[in-house]
Amino acid sequence: MIFSPTRPSQDLTGVLNVLQGNVGQVFLGKPDVIRLAVIALLADGHLLLEDVPGVGKTLLAKAIARSLACRFQRIQFTPDLLPGDLIGVTVYREKTGEFLFQPGPLFAQVVLADEINRATPRTQSALLEAMSERQVTVDGGTRPLGPPFLVVATQNPHEFEGTYPLPESQLDRFLLRVRVGYPAREAERAILTQHRAGELVDALEPVISPAEISSLQQLTRAIRVEQSVTDYILDIVESTRSHPDIELGASTRAALGLYRAAQASAVTAGRDYVTPDDVKALAEAALAHRLVTRGWKQAGHPDAAPVIREILARIKVPT
């Protein structure tokens, strides 16, 4: 399938429908979760999948990677994982007398950081430069990553034994946090039936190339956003900074992330403009994980999603 930025919007929507349908062959019953993953890809952001073990977080990440025809690496985060295990190391070759850099698994286009909150904060921080700058610094020099470069991280709720809460700086690098949830009964029945034949994700074929992804990302940045919609985003973000239940409000990076995600939402809908509904639908996924509530120390990182919903309910939506 060949994509051209000059294609009409209906053809573009068809390309994205093929991508979502391909993932949906193995990740059943969650089209909204798949759409959010595609939005993160189009907005050139990273995705954090959060929920209890066994609901398909890793499966979704693998299905996305196989559908994109990209170099894929999976990193299983554990407490003994070191930063060098992610970035790579420089080794001395005795025969040639040279130092040779052996790249780590971060040198891929789609990286699955599985159970990211099981690694220590030191190892988690090794991802910061990679996720923000699309590069890593090794031996005083920088090495580029991608394009494209997408980190899909999975996380179990931090109250589970053996996990570490992600630092605020790390959470701020994720464009969207998505709760996967349990599938509906009919979807779960289909999952049980489907898996009698084995793990079908390994048989998925790529439907879109890295070059096409880059073109789609460029097109996403060109989507029109009216000033009233931009002001709506700013109203939401500023409300988090003055809310009595919030200790640390949304950053400028968070505002830009919501802006980019809304543009990507418009692309998935086949529009060349953003509506307030795009913003409203994505505000919780784009902002809640970046906020620090005042009950952090007492209750162990209580979620800020209810605060976002309350803010959305009282802020006037532009027409």
C-alpha cells in the first residue's frame, strides 16, 4: 500500500482504517484503545498502557509493531536492569585495537518497554533523552534514533508488589496514558476461541512503511486548529495549575501534547481541522498521568482523572 500526502482525506482515512483493522485482528474488542494508539503514532508521541497483568497490553504493542514494518525491540524491565542494557556499551576489540559501540535495544523504531515500572528510577531515567530528543548520548557523542521512534510502555498499577512509581519527568514524556480494561464477554469468548490456533500476532503482516508513517506525521502537524480551540486547550491546562486538589499542574509540554493529539484525532476522522470534541475526548488520556495530586503522600499517587473530568464539565466549550 502506497501513501501520498496529496491523497484526498477519504483515502487517508482508508489507510488508517487498514492499520487499525490489522491490529484489531488480534487485539479484540477494544477499537477505542487501538485508535488512541494510532493517535499517539500520528502525533509522534509515546504511549503508556496501564492496567492489571493479562489484559493484552503487550499484545497490543506487538501488534502495532508488526503492522508498521518497523524495527522492533522488546525490553523486559526488571529491578536489575541497567542503563547500559538499554543504550548499549562500547567494547574493546583486541584483534583490531579499536573500540566498537554495540547498540542496545533502544536503537529500534518501535520499542516495547514491558512493565516499565519494575525497573529502578535510575534505569527509567535512561529513557528520558531517548523519548524527548530522539537521540542518546554515548561516550560524549550523540546517536540519533528512528525515524519513526515510538516507545510503547506497559505498566501495572504501582500498588502491585515489586513496582516503582514512574517519576514525574518520565510520565511527562508520554503523550497518552491509556487504560486497557477487561474485554467484553463476547470479545473474551472470541479471544478464547482464536487462541486455540496459537499466538496469531506472530502472523501479522505489515501494512504501512516507516516512510509513510513520517508522511502521516507531517500531515498531522499541518491540521488546522482555530484560535478558539487553542484557547480551549489553554483554559483546561491553566485550570489544572490552580485547582485546589492539584499540587503540580500540566506543563507546557502537556499542552503541546494535547494539541498534537487533537490534530491526530482529526486525521483519524478524515478531517483537516480540529474540533473542541477532539480536545475534550483526549484531555484525560493526555493530561491525567502528568498531574500530581495533593494527596500523593497520604494516598499513594491517587489518580487525577476525576479532576480532569470535573474541569471539563465546568469549562465552556467553544462553538
